[in-house]
Amino acid sequence: MRRIIFALCAIVLFSTAVFAGTTGKIAGRIIDAETKEPLFGANIVLQGTNFGAATDFEGEYYINNISPGYYTVIISSVGYHKVTIERVMVRIDLTTRVDAELTSTAINLGEIVIQAKQPLITKDLTSSSAIVSAEDIKMMPVENIHQVINLQAGVVGGHFRGGRSNEVAYLIDGISVTDVFNGGMSVEVENSSIRQMEVISGTFNAEYGQAMSGIVNIVTKDGGSKYEGSVSAYVGSYLSNRSDFFPNLNKINADGPKDVQFNFGGPTKLVDNLTFFVTGRYYKDDGYLYGKRVFNTSDDRPIFPNPQDPTFYINRNTGDGEYVPMNPGDKLSLNGKISYSLENWRFSYSIFWDDNWNKYYNHAYRQTPDAIKNHYRTNTINNIQISFYPTQSTYSTLKISNNVHKYWGYLYADPYDPRYVEPNQGTPITGYTFNSGGNESDRYSRHTNTLLAQWNIESQLSKEHKVKLGVEGRFHELYNHSRSIRNLTEGQLDSLNQPIFTLGYSAENTKFNGTYTRRPIEISAFIQDKMEYDIMIINAGIRYDYFSAETELPVDLRNPLNNPNFPNANTKRSSEGEYQFSPRLGVSFPISDKGAIHFSYGHFFQIPTFENLYSNYAYIIDQTTSLSSIVGNPELKAQKTVKYELGLQQVVFPNVSVDVTLYYSDIRNLLGMEIKSTYEGFIYGRYVNRDYGNVKGLILTLDKRYSDYFSAKVDYTYQVAAGNASDPMTVYNNNASDPPVEVTKKTVPLNWDQSHTVNLSLTVGDPRDWTASMVFSYGSGMPYSEDPRYSQGVRFENGGRKPTTMNVDLRANKNFRIFGLDFSAFLLVYNLFDIANEYGVYGSTGRATTDLNTKFASPVIGLNTIDDYVKNPTLYSSPRRISVGFNVGF
């Protein structure tokens, strides 16, 4: 309790806040077109909103707290013609300049209407980020936000600029939706709900926390002043001739992906200023990985009827030989928002809900495809937001959110279903052999309930200074239960000297049946000042984070089994909390209307995922001298990254700009493992902060804005990502191998170190009629560890390189206008040329096609060949997928 009080006092003392940006700003200067003198009292209004401002004596104005998107700006003044500027784009956390020259009514011009052009450079950009609008997403060959994210410069397979994949924070409408148990995004917002998305791959402001590599900040749509909506649907099929790896895909399949979506929004007739927006989606896909039902789950290994002849055996397969999908899934989702506005107040309630089911391919069960378990996931986020605008320059927001994430899995719903079999049933006798029966017998259930309260205030203190400050608390309840079916009478024989099988579960909090409930807390805060001068723009801030695991751990880690013959038996202590301060600084120097240089620096901390804090919290250690047990560590320190970035934006031709960015990250206190020994001589692994790394890179981006019926963007990334380990389990795995692998702690390429990455996006056509968009990606080979038998007997971690990868995706749209409705037909193709990218390889060859270790293998005792087993489809990219569909909007 004292720790909590200390944390709260620290927040009050430093008067800081944590709040993800969800709005932007419009500012500018209004002058007389003839005299060039500033106009005092000119009115600037955002059409269809309550937002507006008047110019000061210098002709300057600003409008804060604008939701991102496109607006029509109307500028008027007594004695002057009105100017209307359409399609002014407001971006998250950025200032959009709208300057204008007004012409006297003495000159007969009438109303002036201007189409705004998005600037090719962003003068107040102090670190690298990409803004993706709803219109951009519609044109892309993508179905979900993860595909959009992976198209951004510096992002490789979910890794932002060389960081680990769980070092990214995900936010929806300013609320964190990161899965605190194992990282990743707990709920996925649908593309049609997105108003704008910001992907920050460089340094980021003090308002963002619990991330070391990047931020994905999503702002969702509100209902407008008129009704709008759409319905879309498509059907698809995987199509590939690579039948050795992807059987059953050589023809159009009716069981391919199916998708139906709708969205609808607008005003309500019940209450003035009350609007709504809702999106729904159903998605179903049988997947592209098929197994063949050679065995049923009740089958078992072959029998040897003649003890004198070990080469003669009889297979006991009863399968029907049908193809069965092994990575199917479906999803049902609903996103909704209700908003109510008054003169100085705004209230909103939003809900994000999804329900998911899927299976994960298991290569060992390719001939027993019914053996793999089901995985279920439901997510519900309820978010209430209250905003108060006492003046044009100041506003405050209170947010209260509840995030419930449930994740569970099993093969059969009934834990005692008689179809479960003995855990070792069907396991192969020889290597390179598929299981001949049996099933996955483990089951798990995990619930995370997070209550979040967040308050912030933002004020434009002067023309130059815009300050944000506030506080946030997150209170978690985490429940985790995992267990596996066991033979409770293992080793016992009946009167006929036959093994006795009694299937069931071990007692709770034993090796094969663990459960716990924990309630950790997080409190965080920041203060930030955005200073906008003519010669520079500065973002400066500092952030405070506090975390407590709220649990206990043994006083003596050498006696976790509480052996009374050794010191400190049955003695525990409370875990200690931890706090950090993180300074952040970003500076932009506009060198002209066509160029700007920026520099940024910051310290970034992230608490390790809860999975690593509470794993095996009861300290159940196998009482053997071999390494087979792992425990969590509730006193893990926050992982730390210090980042530097230097960049240049420059317009090189009309409608063409270039961006050059250099970056460096020094990463410390990464999650790793240490090996502990008990007084009895038993050994176990324990998570600690021991790993480190560094990343350096260069990004070149050439962007051609849409004009003359086409737009294009190409980015090239050169990157070196190195560290002492890619996986926190590296030390454990090396020590658990037989014999243990001796590896000197040194810097090696990380698993995702892709030295050269190229992304090319091209769109041609007229958006009012037809468009075709293509995305091409290229990546140089990522590292892999060579088999020491084929590298002169020396094991070099990540000393080899996998083959390069390439991919092309395509989307084509044709638009129609019929009966007052907007119709669109579209074609969507992933992996257009069905390229077999080798994402996984065998250590003996560095290829997915061949494993030289097969020459040491014994003859297979089963119904597959060694070549069948070596051809693992999960080592390859997914095959070609073709979808056709339509969209109807109004």
C-alpha cells in the first residue's frame, strides 16, 4: 500500500500525464490579398462542426482538438469575399497550416473555392511516423491493420526497427489495447471503423509509454450530420500448384475465405447532436494448410507381431483418407460509438467486441488432422470519454475503460471426454515420422480484466507553447489456468502384468496443472510541451512510470521447494515495485517551404509481459539434475531502449518528395534467462534482465503524390539488428540440450535482422471510376543458425542467411453509380505470382527444401516417407489467394 501511495504522490508532485494523441490542430495566418496586411477578426469555421476561431491582431489563428480526417474550412471577414478550402486534412498530433489571402468585395469575384493539397513535407514532424487515412486503406490490398503496419518503412514482420515483436504499444481512441499477458493487440478494430491510423516507428513523445520500438495509434470514426453506410462482401479461394507443400489447393475451393461487412452511421432522431457509428464483420476461412486423415485419434503406433523380426510391422490406421483443414478460423466482430455534443462538452461511449475461433497447424499430426485443439478468444472493450472545452485554447478529457480479454483452448469441451487418449499414444517410433493417432491433450484458460482511468488537460498557453499533462492508472486482474491429461496410474500393472491406464488431471498447482490469479497495477504520467517557432518546432517532455506485480516470491531462491533441512524454508517476501523517468526530445528545423530537418532522442521503458512475471509462480521444480523447469520473476526490471534519429524531408519535384532517416537504438535490460541451482542440486531456469542489443539503420523514401492518374511510394531500409540473443529462452535451450551447448555471450545478428528491405506501392486510375493498386515487397535473407555438423564442427549462432523473399499483392476496383447508390466491384489477389518464400529453413542446408540430416535417419516405421516429413508447409509463405467481391455505399 505504501508503494501505491508513493506512486500517487509522485504523480501529483510532477503534475504529469499519460495520454495518447487522438486529435490534431489547424493554424494559419489570414491577410489582405492586395496590401498583404494581417486581418484582425476574420472568422475561420470548420463546416459541419462547432469548431472555429477568429484571427488576432497579427492575423494568426489556431483551432485545437480536431478529430483527424478531411474538413472544409470556411474563411470570412466583413468587406471581403468568403474563401472555402475543401479537403483540408487534419492529422494526429500534427499542425495543418491553412493560410489565406482575402480579396475585397470591391472586386467582383464571388465566393472562392479551393481544393487543399496535402503538404509533401510536415514541418512539425520531429520523428518518423506514417499517417494512414481511411481513404488510403480503401485503396490498399489489405484486409486488416496488421497488413497496413507491415507495409510501413522500418517494419519487418511486426518488428519495428529491429526490436522484438512485443515491444509495440497499440492504442484505440487513446486507450491501450495491448495484451498485457504476452504482448500483441488484444482486440482488432475493423478497417471500416478507422478514421486515421498513425504508425510511429521512430522516437515518440512522452505521452506514449510501455513501448520500446513503436506505437500504433488508431482513431475511430464518429457518426456525422447525415446518414452514411456501406455493405461489402467477398468470396475467395487459395490456388497453388505446389501440391507437395499445399495439397488440395490446385483448383478453386468453395471453402475458401468468406467475408461480409457493414457500417452505418449518422444522427439520431431522438436527441439533437447525438450521433452513432457501427461496424460489423463476419469472416470465415478454412485456411491453406491441409492434413490427410490417414489415422483417427483412437489409432496407435504400429505393432510388431513377430518379436524375431523387428522390420515387420502392421500399421493400425483406420482413417478415411480425406483432406482436413488444419489452420481454419472464423471471426465475428462489432465496433460501435455513440457521441453527444454540447457547446463546451462532448460525451462518447464506444465498444469493441470480437469473438474468434481457430486452429494452429501441427506438422506432427499431418496424418491425424483431427488431433489438434481448438483455440477461442473473445475481447470486449468499453470506453467512456468526457471532454470539456472551457475555452478555445484549453480542453480536458476524462477516459474510463474496461478491457476484458478471454483466451482458452482445448480439443474437446468436456475435460473428461472419453475421446481423449493416453498422452503418448501415437507418438512415432522413428524420426521424420508423423504421429499415428493420439491427440493434443492440454487445455488452458486465461482471462485478463483491465480497468483504466485516465485524465488529461491540454492548453495552448501562447502562440508558441502547447502543453499537455495528466495522469493514468491501470488495474489488472489476471487469471491463468493450464493443465494436461495424464495417466494417473503410470507405471502400475494389473493382474495380467499389463499397464493400467487411468486418464485424468493432476492436483492443482502441480507440474501439469497450474493456476493463479494476480492483480498487478500500473500508474504513469507525463508532461509535454510543443513549442512552435518560425525557425524550429520542439517537442519536449518527461514521463513517469510505476509498476508493482503485487505478489510474493521465496526469500531464498536456492530453496524454492521449502526443504526444512535448508535455510529459509517456507519464507516469502513481497515483490518490490519499480519506477522510471523517461526524457524525450524532438526538434524540427524547417529550412524552406520545401524542406525540413529533424532530430529526436529519448529513453523508452517497457514492463516485461505478465507471462514472464508469474510463470510457474508456485516454484514447482523437477527434482532431477536435468534442466526442465522454468519460473517467472515478478521483480523483472523494465526493459530500456535509448533511441536517436536524424532525418531530412525535401520536395524534389512538383508532387514528389524524398525522406532520408538515420536511426540508432541501444537496448538494455532485455528479457533473458539465468540458470539457478537448489541446495539439493536441482537446476531450473529463471527470467532475468540480461540480454542487450543495438540497431542502426537508414531509410530512404520517395513519395509521388496522386496526380496525372497515378501515385507511387517506394521505401528502402538498410538495417543492422544485433544482440546477444533473439529469444529470451536462448540460455535455457542451450543448457537443456544434450549435451549442453556452450555459447559465449556476444553480439550476433538477431533472428529478424533483414539487412535490405524494399516496399513499393503503386496506384493508377481515377478514384471516381476505377483504380488498380499493387504492393511489391523485397527482403534480403534473415539469419539462421547453422548445424555444427556442416559448419566445421563450430556452432555460429545466426551465422547463415536464408534466401531472399519477394511478394506482390494486387487490388483492382471498378466504381458505378446506380439508383443513387455507389457500387464497387473489386478483385483482391495476395501473392499474385504464388512465390514460395522460404521463411523457415533447416540448419544443415539453409533451405526449406532439404535437410542433410536425413542421411542419418533410420527407416521410417509408419505410413509416410522421409521426404513427406521434410516438406513442412509452415516453412513457406502462404500461397496465392484470389478474392472477388462488391461494395455498396450511400
